[in-house]
Amino acid sequence: MIVGVPRESFPGELRVALTPAVVPNLTKAGIEVVLEAGAGVGAGYPDAEYLAKGIKIVPQRADVFRAADIIVQVLSYGSNDKSGKGDLALLHRDQALIGFLRPLGSLETVQEIAATGAISFSVELMPRTTRAQSMDALSSMGTICGYKAVLIAADTLPRMFPMLTTAAGTITPGRVFVIGAGVAGLQAIATARRLGAVTSAYDMRPAAKEQVHSLGGRFVELPIEAIDAQDAGGYARAQSEDFYRAQRELLGRVVAESDVVITAAVIPGQKSPVLVTREMVARMAPGSVIVDLASERGGNCELTRPGEVVIEHGVSIIGWINLASRVPYHASQMYARNISAFLLHLVKDGKLQLNLEDEIIRSTLVTKQGEIVNPRVREFYKLPALAEKQGGN
């Protein structure tokens, strides 16, 4: 079984899907790795380190696709809407594709992947269970994004985060407010606390309160209750516009009192809910900072422009996307561990296992034999259910 690692083609993407450190375990399992020359350089992994692990380096992207039974990427077509479409012509029938596919983003894109005949797996759909924890790339990248968001905010803010006693007197600590205490939000809380900021957080899921407290943050409680706040996978569910309106009114005071607001409220497959309005931004002190981690889906702040930094009412609103690529060395290391664990789960005795009774495989498998086969994806796009088939190789 040959696994191919092409160079990431999304503009500015520095990560690589596999790092040299994970190769020995793959080799022991009978998996050979083929790498496009220079694929790891941007993340700090030169070709020489791969060669030392026995990896074959090939000069062209097409060579990787031609040789491989399985292609592993960070941003595959779907999540790579800039240059990913070029890979469709390189994929061949029954070749496996593993990466971030954004399967709930565009039906047309998923259909195009299906039309290649490839067996595609979307790492975003990995179930959040104990058994799948080592394969949860979405959580790994969320951790990186939460960490980096705080560093960006601290660098932009014209104040310091920690309380300091100096020859010029005492400097009061910065106030950081995190909206959305998922994986990224929790890491943002932890990082802000380590830098010395007074940190508070809000999440509509009641279970988040204990997690916020465990990190030393203050949990902001609002006198409104979300209905079915999270799904079976632990992800937030969309709420009614009436709920979001009440939520914005109650959050306004906390936002206005904060030096930094980090928003990380994302609903899978849907536009990000607007939680910070232009009126709320206008009430913030000049020099304040908003880092919108939901910008790729439109943003939690009404004034966010995806991929840009804008200054409104003296407030910097940072809508950069793909923050994980700004920490490429460790982001690649974490992603590679997740992907190698997934590969070792998928490949047994030199064959790709497609046992649909396995929750991990059933949840992540998106396309096979020209069809969109994932039940969740089909339901999302209101496609008719497929006739049940026996799982197999």
C-alpha cells in the first residue's frame, strides 16, 4: 500500500500532511510513503529528513498521484477552493483521498470529487469519541487556532496582557472575552490566562461552564437558554434568530468592557451566527481587538471581512483564515499524528478496509464508486437515502 503526500497548493499553506517522525510506524504496517519534492520545507521538514526515514521523493505532483493508492493532504479540493480543482484530473478510480474536504460546503464540489471515482474521507467528520480521539484532526487544528488567535491579539493590542507592578506604578491587566468555548475557544482561554489577562468566556452549551472554570476563566451566564444546544457529536446546534438577538443584547455589555474579544462560534455546514454587531464594536474602547475565528464562514462579528484586517471605530477586527498554517511546524506534527493513526486504522494486511459497521469509517467516508455515500452529507443536501449495502473491502 503506497501513500502519496503532494505539496499543499492552497496559497500561503505551509503545512504538510505527514512528517518524518510518523513514517516508521507506517513502514512497520507495510505502508510505503511517496512525497512530492519540497512538500515539507515550508513547515520546517526538509527532504533530507524524509529520505533518512526511507521515503521516496518524486519531482512532480502528478508522479505522486500516479504512484499512490492513497493520497493524504491537509487541504483537499473542497477546503481548497483556490487551486484544489486541479487535483481532480490526477485522481483515479478507487484511489483513496484523505484530508479536509469541507463536505458540507458545496454539493457541486462533493459531486465533482465523487465523479472521479475516488474513495474520499473527510477528516472534519471524524466522530468525537474516545476511540477516534487520536485521529481528530479538527480538534488538533482548533487548538492551534485558539493559541495563535491570542498571540495575534496580544501583538495588535496597544496594551499589555499581564498586571505588572513597575517603577511607574501598577499596570492593570488586559481583559479578554472568548465567545464559543469549543476546542479553539478553550485553548484561547488557556493561552490568554498564561499571558496574564483577566479572561472570561461564554458558550450556549451548559457543559462548557465547568471547562472554562477549570482553565481559570470566568464563565459569563446569560438568562436565556438554548434549545438542544449541542448535537450527539458535541458540536453546537444553530438556534433561532430570536435567540441570537437576545444573546447579542446580553453580550453587548461584556463586549464593551473587553480589550480583546475572540469569537469562535461555528455551526458545522452553516453560516456563522452574528454575535457581535457594529453597534457593539462602536461601544468598545479605541485600540481594542476582535479576532474572528469564524471568519471563513462569514464571521461572528458583523464587520468582519474574511481574510482581512479592518479598523472600525478604532477597533481592529482580524478576519484572517487558516491560522493553523501560521504555526506550520507543530500544526503539521499534530496533523500527521492524526492522519497516521487514521491510516493504521484503515489499512490492514495491505488492503483498505471499508467496513461500514465501523463508526470511524462510516462517519468519514464521503464518496465511493462515483456516489456520495455519507448519510450525514446526503441528509444535509437533502439527497435521497442510498439503498443499504453490505460493508466490505
